[in-house]
Amino acid sequence: MKKNIHPELKDCTITCACGASFTTKSTKDNISIEVCSECHPFYTGKQGRNKKTGNIEKFNRKYGLDSNKENKAA
């Protein structure tokens, strides 16, 4: 690397909205974030609020179609 052209890395404190904080290296002193690995639903296992049904099931419910019945024209 060339000397005197790269920014200086220093210790940085990252603070999440949930209150968790950790340190890393950055060009900034402090960074505020909204979601971290301690409060994100993927990492905590609390994904119950997320969409569980697919688009096809949602369409069938909206238009009253039943996936178990077959619509036969007589």
C-alpha cells in the first residue's frame, strides 16, 4: 500500500437501537445502527411476524378457491 493516502483506522463503538454495543475498527468514532444480530428476528429466532404463506395461497384465499377441490366443467 502507498503511504499517506489511506484514512487512519481507529477504534469505533457501534451502538444499536436495542441498547447493544460493540467495538470495531473504522474511520469514524461512533456509529448508530437500528438493527443488530442481538435484536434481528433472523438471529433471535422470532420470525413469527413474517409472512408464512406464499403468494399462491394468498391468491386462493382472496378469491375463494380451494386447492383441494378440482374445478371441473360439466
